[in-house]
Amino acid sequence: MKDKNRFNNISLIIIVATIVGLFIANRTLDDYKLRIINLCGIYITLGLSMNLINGFTGLFSLGHAGFMAIGAYTVAILTMPVPMKEMNFFMKPMVPFLANLEWSFLPALLMAGIMAGIFGFLIGAPVLRLTDDYLAIATLGFAEIIRVVFTNTQSITNGALGLKGIPNNTNVWWSWGIGLLTIGFMVFLMDGSYGKAFKAIREDEIAARSMGINLFKHKVMSFTFGSFLAGIGGGLLAALLGTIDPNMFRITLTFNILLIVVLGGLGSIKGSVISAIIVTVMMEALRFLDESINLGFVQLKGVPGMRMVVFSIILMVVVIFRKEGLLKES
């Protein structure tokens, strides 16, 4: 009881310190640094959503980019002003029932999560009967199907041209507010009976079934929750960037989130949070590796994509020498 009270006090102090820090940052930092802080909050939500599926439940899913795309396009279509939709859909008019819709940000964000969750349920019901590599291939294929469909539905998503002029509703309060709510949800879920069932399935499916746990029900539930959170994260990202297109949601986006999960530790809430912040900041800090570097006596030519090579090497080192990630399972 004493340890629980201490944990609650520490958590409260961290939350208060985070809010104070965000308030100061929002007042003092420039737009570029605020964007990085926003991305940190968004990737906390995305990292935890994938950790719920891959880390806590033990499923090997690679379809996160597809659910993010669903959330991003849902928010974009629902929040864009009608005149802006007319400007975007100049090649082919938008379907009438979407052309005149204009929602506020919160309902659109919730709808983004619901739409991604529905697709997660519909995809998860048949696909989650597969295991390991077969599940990974199936979910990866789903993500690519979504991207191709969005590329070819000109009257709904504007096809390969993408959507521009999306209202920039995401700020530090939205991104980090959703991030903190996601952390709270994950802690609550993992401390409950469903969380224990997820972990039991991860450790040994046969033992979990013998204990009376419905494997299919809990796998679909985990996949649906993770998809819902991925849709929320995609919606926040769209409202931060102000422009999206199908090429944003390639497999590399899923691997970026998987990098956060693996570095932070599979099944670790604290690890995913810390890793999301570190990876997001380092992605920007190491951007100089992609550009030419002048050392005074010699000039080194930049190699596009070099920072991703550095992250790949870091990931290999972590997998080889510290399989549990930065922090052990919570």
C-alpha cells in the first residue's frame, strides 16, 4: 500500500512537471522546436498503441501505417473548410456527402479513432488466426492495400495529390494531452484483468487457454484498441503537418514506430514513452548527417538517409546486447 501511494505521488509530480514544462515551452520556444515537442507527444501515443499489440499481447503486427492513414484522412476530410475542399479537388469533385461536412477537431479526432478501430476489428477478426511471420505479412499487406486504395479514390481522398490546407489544430496541449491520457489508459488496462490476460497470451497461449482465457476475443480486443489509438495518432499528425498524401504512410512509418517500441522495451510503458522522446529528438538532431559537413580543412558530402543508417545500427546493437530494450517490462 505504501509503495502504491509512493508511485501515485511520483506520477502526480511528473504530470504536474510535464504540464508546467509544456506551458513554458509553449510561451518561449519557436515553431520548429514546438513541432518537435508535438511530434514527441504524438509518437508517445503511437508507440504505446503498437506496444499494446506487439509488446503486451505478443502479436507481430506491421499494419500501423494503414491505421494511421485512416485516422489522418478522417480528420483531414472532416475538419477541412468547404472552400478548401473545392480547391483541393480540382481534378475530380469530392463526393457530395463529404464535400459539405465540416466538424470541429475533437469529434473528428474521435471519429478517426473509431474508423481505425472498426477497420482494426474487421481486419483482426480473420487475420489474428494467423501467428508470427504470417500475421506480420498479412497486416503489412493490409497497410499497403489501404495506401493503394487511398491513392486511387480520387473523389474521396484526392488520390496521389493528397490533401493540403488541413486546419492546424494540433498543439502541445492536444498532442501531450492525448499522450498522457494514453499512458493513463495503458496503466489502467494493464493493471486490470484484460491486461493480465494479454500478458498470459504473450507468454504461453496454450497455458492461457487452459486457464479459460478466450484467445481470439482478447487478441481482437488488443488489436482493436491499438488500431483506435493509431487512428488518433494519425489524426493528430495530419492536423499538425497540415498536408498529407498516401506516400506518407509507407512501411517505413511503421518501422519508425517499431523502432520506438523495441528500443524502449517490449511490454514497457515507461520505455515506450522515453524512447518516443529520444527517437523523435534524435531524428531531428542527426539530420545534419544527411547534409554536407564542413570541418574547415575538409568537406564531407552528405549521404541522404544516413541518420536512418545510424538508427538501424543502434537498433541492431540493442537487439544483440540488450534484448529487453532500454527499460525492462513494466
